[in-house]
Amino acid sequence: MGQITLQNVQKAFGPVHIIKGANLEIADGSFVVFVGPSGCGKTTLLRLIAGLEDVTDGKIFIDGKNVVAVPPAKRGLSMVFQSYALYPHMSVRGNIGFGLKMAGLPRAEISRRVEAAAATLNLTPYLDRKPRELSGGQRQRVAIGRAIVREPKAFLFDEPLSNLDAALRVQMRIEVTRLQKQLGTTAIYVTHDQVEAMTMADKIVVLNAGRVEQYGTPLELYERPANLFVAGFIGSPKMNFISGENAAKYGAATVGVRPEHLRISREGEGWPGTITVAEHLGSDTFLYVDAGPIGTLTARYVGELSLAAGDRVVLSPEPARIHRFDKDGNSLWT
Amino acid sequence: MARMPTRRRIALSTIAAWLVGFLIFFPILWMVLASFKTELEAFAIPPSFLFFDWTLENYVTVQGRSDYLHHAFNSVVVAGGSTLIALLIAIPAAWSMAFSPTKRTKDVLLWMLSTKMMPAVGVLVPIYLIYRDFGLLDSLTGLVIILCLGNLPIVVWMLFTYFKEIPRDILEAARMDGATIGRELIYVLTPMAVPGLASTLLLNLILAWNEAFWTLNLSTLQAAPLTVFIASYSSPEGLFWAKLSAASTLAIAPILVLGWFSQRQLVRGLTFGAVK
Ligand SMILES: Nc1ncnc2c1ncn2[C@@H]1O[C@H](COP(=O)(O)OP(=O)(O)OP(=O)(O)O)[C@@H](O)[C@H]1O
Ligand SMILES: [Mg+2]
């Protein structure tokens, strides 16, 4: 079991309010990702759940029990740190088994479970090495091993993959997702990589300046962003925003269209402009178009489109894919 | 252009390093050699290096004239006692400053160091008077107190820098792993802090062993450690190089042996943090 509920959780460091009232329901067994720009409070929120920081106000429930006064050691959660935080003086075996030793399990049981975890993570050959004798990826796996072996109520991950190179990151991303599904343990995962967020999450929490901007499935955030911030943050390349009279035509203060929802043609109805940069990736073509008074628009075409800088094009939004926002930036849903 | 470590360059720097090492060591070697010479040979010019009549006569005279063991015992008590007490006070102090610093922590550290910036002789008279009135002159207690207080700022600084290097994350990981404060201390903190503690202990032992200003001024015979024993041979009746050398050799021998066996630990301690 690992159901986590946050009720109006707040955190201030001195006079500075970092978390300004977070409400969340995290279902047992789900994979929830916290995303947001740097400094928005993702790590702080995770540490509040872990108990490594005390809440200034609000309640945190784990399986129905308010844990704000419970020390981290007693919350039954495990955490994977960005820095791995392995015990430098212990072997891999000692690192993975430390939590079990603290729980007072018999030696044979510890050894059995450590070896099982090591086997899952391909760490068996390294069990007797010290952390400094491992590569970054191996250290990362030890940190994950240490988290899974205790069979906690939930895993907390703080940007665990950010120190790995791109290829290893993709591989570990898949590995972590697979492991979490297989174990069925609740996971909260902090990242600022939105590809990680979109691919790994059952549900995403978008944080901005200490507030939860939206909480939903990856596709909900993509298709129905609650406001300008979420619309701009989720999706790559970024959504195009148009304001002024061109937006007023749609009855909104601002309208947004994703690059992949702009039809590209040589002529016809729409927003005419000149290509300033054309990027050909083979699988995709990205066009950056100067559309005069409307501003610069980004358009994406799946496949190869033989256009070059200087060519004139007309971009027309797919009518059903236009997002409308009011003057406060909130979505006007129809 | 990248500087390639050619064989020639390695040979040159090896020779240079040995040369510097020898230069630094030479005075000590000379002292040891002089302690085996007769008084006449000891200041003969030109000096003889190895080819003289080796004699133990100085050691015999020194042992006959003063009680080496008495002073050595005092040195052990004063150096060991002051270092241990300093550690006992400094560990919790450095600990709290490293792990739960406040806005004033840096100021406190600097203030402690500032007490080392004044020459000790500046407070000699007040300290002497205080010691006289409290009956601490020429007592082991008095020496332990003054050396402990004198070295305390350095001990706190050293420990503070070691503790600072212990990543907080690791302590938090232990907490997440279900370790209580006590077990976190035993299984995680202590093993990581031991190298730092050991080198602080060693360095302070050496500093306290060699401390001469306070020991010379505050003790005469009863509590006098080896520094006083050496000084008694540079007397106004004339210099006796060979006997002075013998006394000095005897005085530094224990600490030299300790230093030799702990050199790894010492070097690690002194360069800690500089090389990652
Ligand atoms: N112990 C602290 N004392 C004071 N301010 C803090 C403390 N910890 C974090 N903050 C502040 O809280 C804010 C949020 O920090 P946090 O580490 O949660 O951000 P984050 O979303 O994890 O960012 P990143 O993506 O860069 O890791 C930052 O402005 C930071 O300066
Ligand atoms: Mg962070």
C-alpha cells in the first residue's frame, strides 16, 4: 500500500514562501512525476513528503495516517538522490542491505533480498566493490537497488538520471518504469526533463513558483492544459501563442497552437510568413516562420518537407486544436 | 602545448624532490650526528660529517644530570591530555557548526581564529598572574589547560572542514533507510569522520608536544615537559652542542616515531579537500 495525500501543504524558509499550498491525491501504485522550471520547489515538495523538511502548514497522509510529525526513518518511504548518496565506506552489498539491517532483519534474509535486488539490476558482479569503483550508471543502479530492496510504501526519486549521459538516460528511464510497474509500488519522480515526465508518468504535477498549476495524465496536460503556463511548459517545441486582434477573432485574449497542429501550405487561408530557419531531421521538419504582426511561429511537419529559409508559406491552425485563454491566462474550455 | 612527462623530466623532478627533502631533513640529521660527537668535535671547523669518534658519552651525561623519563612522562600527559580534552570540546562544536550552521557560524569561526593572531607573549603577564594566584604554576593541570585552550581554535577549524566535507545527502539517505540518530552516528557518520579525527588528533599531538613558549614560561621542574629539558642545556654557562643535541634527540624521538608510523594519515589529513 502506498496512497499519499497532500492537504494544503506549505513550506516557508524564513520569510520566503516556497510551497504555497499543495493539494494532491496520489493513488496507490501510480507513477507521479513532478515537473516545473528550476527553483519552482519540486525538490522541496519531495523532501516534505520524505520528512527531510518539516512542513510549515498543512497535512501529509500516507495510507490515511497524517505523518507530518513522523520522522523520515519511520515513514516507510525510500528515496533515490540526484547525487546517489551511496555510503562510501560500504560495499555495494552493504549499501543495498543497509536499510534491511536497520530494520533488524536476520542476516540470511538480508543476503537473500540483496542478491535478488542485485540480480534484477545486473549488479551481481559488483556486490563486493566500493561505490568509488563503479561507473556513474552502476552507482545509479545501486542507489535504486537500495530503494527497492526495502519494499517501501513509495519510492521518491529526485532527478535520478540527470547525471547520466543521454543514451544511458533513455535506457535507465525505461528500466525504472519497467521496475516500478513490475513491483507495483507508488513512485514520485522529480525531473525537469519533460520527455521523462511525459513518457514515465501515469500522472504529472506541473509546478510553478510553488504552486500546482495542473495535475493530470500526460495526455490531459497535452490536450487540455489548464493555463498558459502548462500549455507553454508541456510539449516540444513549445506551443505558439498569438494575442491581440488575431486572438480576439477566436473570442480569447490569447490563443495557442502547437507546432504540430499548424498546416503548412504554399498559399491559401491562414497566417502568411517567411521561413527564417528550416531544420531537417529526416523524421521531422521544423520551420521557424516570421509571420509579420503575428510574431514568430514554429511549425512541425512529420517527415521531410523540402522548403528552405526565405520561402514563403501560409500556416493555418487545425480548428479543433486551437487553445483559447482569457486575459488571466486560464483556459477557456468549450 | 601540453607538458609531457618525459623520462628526463621525471628523473629531474625526482632528484629535485630528494634534494629539497634532504635540505629540510638536514638540520635534524646534523643534530643527531652531533649528539654522538665529543663537545670539541661538535663545533670543530671544518666539521666532520661521519668520520669522527662515535661516542655515547653525551647521552650518559644527559641522563645523569636530568631525569629524562620524568620529563617524557610530563610531555605525554600534557600533549595527550590537552589534545584529548580539546577534541572532546571541539567535536560537538565543529559538528553543530558543520551540520546546523546559523547566520553567525562563520563569525564565530573567525573570532576563534582571531585569538591565534595575537602573539602569545602579549598575554603572558596576565596569564602568569592568573596562574600564580590559582596555584597553577608548574602544574600538569595548568599546562594541559593552557595548551588545550591554545590549540582549541585550530582543532575546531580542522574538524569543521572535515565535517563540512561529509555530504548531507548521505546522512539523509541513512535517515531514509530507517536509521535512528544513534545508528546513523555509529554506522555512517563515524566511519566517514574517523580519518579526519585521526589526523586532527595526530597534528595536535605534535603541536602540543613541541609547544615551547607556554611550557617554558609556566613550568620549572615538577611539571616540566621535554621542551624544558632541552632548554636546560642551552645554559648561560656556555653552549654544550653535543649535550644539547643529545637532549633534543631524546626529546623528539617519541614524536618522530609516532610521525613515522602515521605519516600516511598525516599527509591525507593535511591535504584533505585540496585534492579530490
Ligand atoms: N534550505 C533552504 N533554505 C532557503 N531556501 C531554500 C532552501 N531549500 C530550497 N530553497 C529555495 O526554495 C526554492 C525551491 O527549491 P527547490 O530545490 O525545491 O527547487 P527545484 O524545483 O527542485 O529546482 P531544480 O530543478 O533546480 O532542482 C529555491 O528558490 C531555493 O532557493
Ligand atoms: Mg531540485
